[in-house]
Amino acid sequence: MGIMEGLISGFLQAISLAVFPYLLIGAVFGLIIGVIPGLSGHFAMAMVIPFLYSMEPGAGIAFLLGAHSTVAQGGGLTAIFFSTPGTGQNAATLLDGSPMRNNGLGAMAAGAALTSCFLGATFGAAALALLLPVLQKVVLFFGPAEIFVLAFLALTFVAVLGKEDITRSLIAALLGLLLAMIGLDNVTNQERFTFGLLELRDGLELVPVILGLFAVAEMFELWVSGGSLTGSQTSPLSVKETQSQIFRGMIEAFKRWWLILRCSSIGTAMGLIPGLGSAPAAFIAYGHAKQTSKHKETFGKGNIEGVIGSEAANDAVEGGALASTVAFGVPGSSSMAILLSALFVLGQETGPKMLTQHVDVVFIMIFTIIIGNFIGMVGGAFLVNPLSRLTGLRGSLLVPVLIAIVFTGAFAVQRSWFDIGIALLFGVIGYLMKELDYSRAALLIGFVLGFAVEKNLYLATQLSGPYFLFDPIPLTLAIITIAFLAYNTWSIIRHRGEVNEDAG
Amino acid sequence: MRVGVRTLSIAALLSIGACSEPAGYPNKDITIVIPFNSGGGFDTYVRALAPGLERHLPNAINVLPKNLPGAGGRRGASEIFRSKPDGYTIGIFNMPGVLIPQLQNIPTSYELSQVTWLGTLGYDPYIYAVRGDSPLKSIEDVSELQRSVTYGATGPGSTSYVATNIVNERLGIPYEIITGYTGSSGYLLGLVRGDFDAALLSQSVARSYLESGDIRALAIFGSESSDPDVADADDLGAPELGQLRVVRMMGAPPDLPEDIRIMLEEALLASMQDQEFRVWLETTGNDVHPAGAAETEAAVSEMTQFYDQFKQLLD
């Protein structure tokens, strides 16, 4: 089947009566799962799988991916209104989303987030479609050496995120790298820092760590400080004001199309490389938005560009992650691993066969992502008003409910009671870090990328010896990394000089 | 007196509870523990089988799959082993994945020789694969190479790593294993990219890449070869290597009452013959090799003996 033929057939199937209703139900379901803290796309898809046994492939794929594609949109709303990432990937959104809410601009942030998600997803899906003819070559291009250097480049973004206090950021990032080492070492088969616990053998699970660092920590703070999430601002916005803010947010997002385009490219590229994942993508995009902004100093205090950048990258990741999943059956993210098994249930084989004989199935996925995110954007806009009203509730009412939901989310990933303990522990760590002004984002980036950096460094040295860095592609990437680091170090030193002059 | 009344009322409640349940096993839902996340072969097979089990067991109860991923299947195996032997918790074991740690004397909270085996769903043979355009055309070519052959695998102690060790030691091929890839699809990608010479892949992972020509099979272990260009264990003069395969076995905690075991075994075998399940196999290109409890038990002890003789290669 040719690509044009596949495109048309995929589109017609996606909007047909046999498929579209499932897409709609899936998208709305995903949105709701996303709003609930801790329940991620991973979870939404796992819940859908049992239904697939009796479904046609097209409908099943639309149902599953529809549910998955809107989760980040719902999660963004939770990040903005409850300072709690609805899913792991939304942790970056709350850096500027929740300050905007405190400034009374929550609905505007929500409008911008929903729209950026939709635009980012469309970009990622379109990129996947354009890459189809060369997809296998693109995926094969990234060997261990290349992934190592790219992961390292991503790691250097810590320097941008924590520019204001580079020492503290480095401490946090190194702590993250250390945490990534917990578990079985694949090369030597040694267990590291597991204390003989079977639960730690596979390393720390990402979701309970993120929930602890951001959600549980927030609950602790609310509990300690009392009052409500909105703080002093007592009267919630009127319905009319909320609506007008949503539209203004949407317009703001469209106005910053160039930023969305750049952050979507970052997201798509990070999705393409297996093992980097979507949580760091949003932080890297956030770092990029901050780096290139004219108003760097307002980041973290409610800059709409921070929300737009991270949310655009969030949903652009999926297009990229689908690429390696479809081309080689190598899942680009944990949810893609579930998609793979769902395709198996539906009797679809990924890999070369899908690209040559079932290209229409790939296009059903592409259109499902785009249409699903559009549904998510419209549906999400209706959720803004009720959610913003909830934030006015007293902390003593809100905290117990949210804590229960968050712990359920931590448990659900692996059905593990141990993970609830992990969430609680990282809640304490996250609270202390927030109070003492250490960057939780830096810790998370170190933690997530630590795996990729270490594993691929091992593989690259085993494959091409200690001088693998001097091969052309890794060398080019390494030079970019060094240049990037040098520029940032220089600007930090210059900035420090300015501050000293001001002081003097 | 008061205590007496309370005891009586509790007794009354209990008897009402007992009366409302249908007589005999099973009278409540049965849980099937799957030691992996939703996804992958183990999960899909169990989920496709569950409706059949419900049909073939007396009384209207549900059969509920429960995913307990972690530690390469050991967490799930422990959970099954430690459950009450009442027939309401059964599970699927990945062999030899959960067997190898036991032979390495890693402390495990299960003992496979005590498990009440119910039956086997089937197995997945190992394919000895090279890249599609590799100059190596047969295992003979490989053994005539004047250097160490390089292989990719996940990590030491993993089933693929152990299988690679056993094949090369048995066939006397000098070799080197590059470890650290994530999952079988990870080193499959490495093989296609040309990171190393060859790899042992399970057939289900390799299938579509063999068809597309991205990789080529030189040998198959754990099943007879139907292709003259692909050698099997017998062709290589090492019939015992036929033991190298991933097997999906169903089991229950030790000391399961015999009548319940028979009921479960029969339901399992019957549901694998169901029209609905057969259609699912057909459309998804999967297959089963059903075996009963006695055969499964024999297979476990045979497999244990096989891996035991290669004990020094396990880690």
C-alpha cells in the first residue's frame, strides 16, 4: 500500500462511523484520567486493553490512542489548578502554571496549555507522517553512542533551569543521577543500593517519584500553611471571566507559534530516541523557552511561555515515540509498550510489515492523535470552570481527598504497596527541597536521564572502545553540547558580574 | 449471657453467608497472577484464555487477570507460591526465567519443585539470528570464523544471556556477549543496526523481521526446523539444546487439593480447544502447545536438570 493511499484510507477510517465514536469515548475518558493525579496515559491504556479482545483493529486503535492522547491535556489542568502534576509529564507545567493561578490567571494558563497540547500533538503526528518513508533509517541512526551524547546534552539543560543558583541545581541533579543507579546493573549483574529488597531490584519507579516530589510535597505544604490553594484570593472568577480568560490563553498560544514549533521539535526528537521519555522532554522544552525568552526573570513566577513550551513538548513526544514503536517494535515510552501489546491483541504486527502492508493503520494512529487532541482541547475547556472552583476549597478538605487519589495512582503502576512508601518518602524530600530552594526539576532530569546516560555509555564503550566519542556523529553532537555548556557558563559568570557591580 | 448472644448471632450470620454461596468449588472469583505488565506474550495469552476458563468451570464466577510485574517474574512467582492453596489464586510462570535465579542460589520465596502444576500453554523457541546481509550462512560459517563471535543480550543472568552462553560453550564457538540492551526488542534493534554479529531471539520477537529479511535465522532451538537452511538442535549434533525455549506454564500454590487441581487442569485444556480462542490464535498468528499437569511437572524437572549441568554459565 502506497503512502498517499494509506493516508486517505487511514483518514476515512478514522472519521468513519465504525471508528469515530470510539475515538470520542476514548478521548473523553483519557481527559478524565489525566485530570486525576497519578493516573497516567499508561493507566488509561491498561484499562482499555480488556475491551480490545472483541474489537475491530481500527476501532480498537482509535479507542486506545484516543484515551492516551488526551491524558496530558487533562494532566495539565491539574498541574495548573492544584499544583499537582496530573501525569508525570505535566510536572514542568506547574512551574509556571500554578503561579499564574495564584495571579488569578488560571483559566488563561489552562486555555494556553490545552491549545499548545493540540498544536504540539499535531506537529508530532505530522512529523511522523513525513518521516514514514525513511522511518527505519531514522530509528537505526541512533546507536548507543549517539543516544549517550544526546542524553548528556539533555542533561546539561539543568544549567539553564537552575541558572539562578547553579550550585543547588547541580546538587539536585547529581542526587537524581545517584537515584538512577538504584537497581540491577545490566552490565555486571550487581544489585546496587537495593538493601536486598526485591522491590528495589528494577530501580525506582518513575511515577511514585514524580508524584512524591511534586504532588505529595504540595499537599504537605498546604497542610503546613493551612488556607486554600488560591491563597489569599478568596472569590473565584465568574463564569464569564473564566471563559474570556480561556480564549485569551488560546490566542496567546497561537501568537507564540514559533515557540510552539521549536518546543514541539524538541518533544518529537526526544520521543524518537527510545529511553529518553516524555517527562524530561517537557523540562528541556521549558528550559529552552526560558533560555530564549525576553523575560527570563519572570519564569517560575507565572510566565505563560513556560506553560506553552512544556505542554507543546508533552504532546509532541507521542508522535516521535510512535516512530520507533511502529518501525521496530521498540517502545519509545512506557505507554508505547502498552500500545505494542494492544496491537498484538488486535492481531497487528509492528515493524517492517506494518510500514509496508498496513500503512493505513499507521495513519489511523496519526489522525487519532490529532483528532483526539482536538476533542481534548474542546472538552478540557469545559472542565476549567468546575476545576477552578474546587481550588477555593480549604486545604483541610482538599488534602485528604487528593492524598488518597495520589497514593492510589502510585499504587496502580505496579500494584505495589512499596511504591506508596516511595511516594511518601519523596514527598518529604520534595517538600524539603521546595522549602530550601533546591530545584526538583533538576533532580528529576538527573533521575530520568541517568539511566540513558549510564546504559548507553556502557554499551558504546563495549561496542567501539573508549574512543567512540571521536566517531563523526557523536563528535558533532559532543561539540554542540560543549558549545552549549560554554555559552551558559559564560552567561552565568557575566550575570554574576552584573549582580556584583550592582551590589558594589 | 451477653457473650452467648453475640456468639449466636455471629454463627447465624456465618451460616447465612455460607448458604448464599453456591456449593462446591469455585464459589468466588479466581485470580490469575501474571508476572509482567499488561503487554507482552504472557499477559495476552492469559487474557485471551480467561473467558474460556470461566465457561469451563462450574458456577458463574469471574477469572480475573492480575498483573504483578517486577524482578523478571520473580515477584509474581512468589505471590502465587505464598497464596492460600484454595484454587482461587493461580498464575503463569515464565520458564526458565524464574528457574535460573533458583539454580544460582539467589534467595527466592518460591520453590518450583513444590508448585502444583496445572498445565502448559506453549513455548517460544529461540532463534539464532544474524543480520540479513551478514556473510555468515550457517552455524558452520560461524564456528570457522577466526575470531570471537559477538552477541547482544540484556544482562547477565537473563534468559537470553544464559542461552547464548550455553549454545556457544556446547558448540565450542569462541564468543563475547555485549550486555546492557533494554529488552529483547532493544538488542534486536542492535542486531539490525549491526552492533554485533548475532543474537538469540525468541521466535515471537523475531518473526516479522525474519519475514522482512532484516535478519536471517541460522538455527532454531526448542523446536524442529522446517527450513533446510535453518539447523535445529539435532542437526547440530546437540539434541539437548532443544531445551532452550521460553515456556509458559500455569501453576498453583503447593498442596492444592487434588479435586480442585483436576478441575482447573481440565478447564485449562478445554479452553485451549475453544473455537473462540482458536480464532484469536489464527487472527493474531500465535500458537499453543497444550500439555497437561503431569507432562508439565516432568518438563519442569527435565528443564531443571538441563540448566543445572550448565550451572557455572548462569551468571
